[in-house]
Amino acid sequence: MKRTQSNDYFKEAESIFPGGVNSPVRAFKAVGGNPLFIDHAQGSYLYDVDGNQFVDYVLSWGPMILGHAPKDVLEKVQDALWEGTSYGAPSPREIKLGKLIKERLPFVERIRMVNSGTEATMSAIRLARGITKRPKVVKFIGCYHGHSDSFLVQAGSGVASFGIADSAGVIPEVARETIALPYNDLDALRTCFEEHGHEIACVIVEAIAGNMGLIPGHKEFIEEIRRLTTEAGSLFIIDEVMTGFRAHYQGAVGLYKVDPDLICLGKVIGGGFPVAAFGGKAQYMNQIAPLGDIYQAGTLSGNPIAMAAGYENLRLLTKEVFDHTVEKTAYLCQGIRNLAEKHGVALQVVSVGTMFGFFFSEKPVLNFEDSKQADHQLFAKAHGLLLQEGVYIAPSQYESNFLSSAHSYEDLDRTLAAFDKAFSQL
Ligand SMILES: *Cc1c(COP(=O)(O)O)cnc(C)c1O
């Protein structure tokens, strides 16, 4: 497979951007080699600048649930463009997307649009701290909630891929207020509340963790967070930036039937544009400015083009379209399991809704420790072999993979053939 042009672009990019990229995991450091530079994308495919075609399971790290460049979404975006690209004033487009999210997720009583998942989680914990007048935030080791200071403590995603336990540049006074507990560990959670309950502003969790590989939270674990936070007067925040409209039609909240105080959304709700949101119970959300004294703002928040894209994307993501995508995900994962067995490869394949992941591991992976112990070298090798066969999966075992409604069974069979070949060479 020719990579000349990608390699040339990467060289040039390195003279402009640190490490040649604008977000770390894109650099392919966890799997070796240079990243591919993308020329264009259509449906389930990515095309790189050398003209290679790939079946894409990264999908911009989740957002493109209808596949790339869906015609109906693009048409609405084009229409919107001619009406101006940003107003800095309210517009009906915000209402359309906000209303649709509320219809699909009825527990969200009030919502605020922001521009990235990082902003959503950062603002949600400020809200929790402002409401409770308490300093501490509880998160779980290996969960990723964006790159704001409070969350760069034992985080997942790129932070894990690069082996950075705690980012430099985060002052100890801030890091100290973040308590990081092992995921799926009821005892640690209970002990933490016994010792610190009165200081805890909130617990934030990826109820289905997607940034240390894909690891679903146990239902009792999620329910215990709800119970303990209620008892302690802390807020319960579910970070659904990745899982919203992905893990289940109603996200992790729908899957577990829990009742969080706040949730964070992102990725799918923007359909490939920079949109995220946080929302939840009105009694809490109404404490942000302009109604309350907890400040949060954004020049481009509720951007009309992004709202048009997000609305059309979600509107087209009907329950039926979603369910078909879930079926395809299950088909692919069962196929991969069968092939691992055929080739004697120790592999854990995990799927939830339209998300999937795998660990080169003998035993099931329940938390970040297990995920770290999976064979990352073997993953890197498999990643390279799959790429060679035209299959683009996330370039780190700590990342989840995704399906879109545009993936055909033909794509899936082609992918399985690539896995068959890759496994035979491991
Ligand atoms: C991607 C992600 C974020 C951060 O979103 P950005 O838009 O990259 O800032 C936060 N939380 C979770 C669970 C995510 O997957």
C-alpha cells in the first residue's frame, strides 16, 4: 500500500503543528508508523491522499453515526450556510435541536449547548461545585472527560495511550480536589463516600467506559453511585459524550435506566460539527447564568450551521436506523470472535449498541488495570495488518470503535476477511 503522500504531508505538518497533529492520538504513536492524511470520506469509507480506500470504524471518534457526508444532512447544512454562519444571538435552529434531544431523552429538562465535550464536562462540574459549595470531584481511573485540568488525573484515551498518569501543567491545588477511584469497584466507592462524602460536589462517570477500551460499567456500580450521591447531597453526572445516541438509543441512561442529575453530550449530537451540551434537572441547570450565578458562555455556542447539522443528523437517526446499526455491530463482533477462536488468538470482543472494542487478553477486562495488561504490542501489529487490508480501526487499544448506518454487510464481510488474514499472521 502506497503511503508516500501521507508521509510527505506528515513531514510538512510536523513543521507546523507539534507532532504533526492537532490532537495527540491521531499521531499513531501507540501503534507505530505515520498517520494517514485523509483526502475525503464518503459513507463507510475514508480515502487517504494516496488514493487508498478504508472501511472506517473510527468515524471521527464516534460522531458520524450516519456515515460520512450523508446527503440529506449536507443539503440542510448548505441551506443554512446561506442564512449566515454565526449570529451571537438566539435562533430557532437551537430550539429544533434542543427540543429533539429533550424528546429523545425526557429526563433532560434543561440543556446548554457548547462546542466540545471538554467544555460540557468542565462546565458541568463547575455547576456541581457552585450548587453544592463543595470542592471535590470523584472520577474513575481510565475514564476520560476531556482535557480540562480537573480531569487530567489518571485519565483514559490519549492520556492513557501516551502513558501520562497526570498531565504536567495541572497545579497540585487543582489535581488534589479530584479523587480518582478504580472503575467498577463498589468497595472503593463506598469507602470514598464514608471518608469524603461531605466534601464531594459530584461523581462523574462514563457509565459505559469507552476511553480505556470499551468497558461497560456494572449496573450495581452505577446504581450505587446514584444511591451514595443522593445520600451525600452530591450531584451525579453521567458523561455521555461518547455513549449518547451510541450505546443505546437513549444512551447509557436508557440502557441502565438510572436517573442522573446532569449528563454531558457531544460527538453524535453535532453530526461532525463542534457541538456538545450538558443538561439535566431544571433545578440545577437553572443555576447557571443568566438565571443563576454560575458562569458559562460561548461565542459560537448554538452555532446555526452546527445546529442544522446536529438536528438533521439526529432526526435521520430513527430508532429503526439505530437498531439496524446495532444488529450490524453484533454481526461484526461475533464474526471477529469466531475468527479469534479459529486462529487461537486470545481476544475479548466487547460491543454495546453501535460501539465495539477488543482487548488482546485471556480474561475479561473490567477496569483500567486489566486494560493496561492487555497485549498492546499485539494490538499494534493487528492494527498495522488491518490497515494494510483496508480496514481503519482506532490506533490504540484504549479507544473504542464505531459502526454507522452506512456500513453494509459487504463492508463487514470484507472487514472479517481482513481480520482472518491479520489473525493468521499474528
Ligand atoms: C470525547 C470525549 C470527551 C471530550 O470531548 P471533546 O469534544 O473531544 O472535547 C469527553 N468525554 C468523553 C466520554 C468522551 O468520549
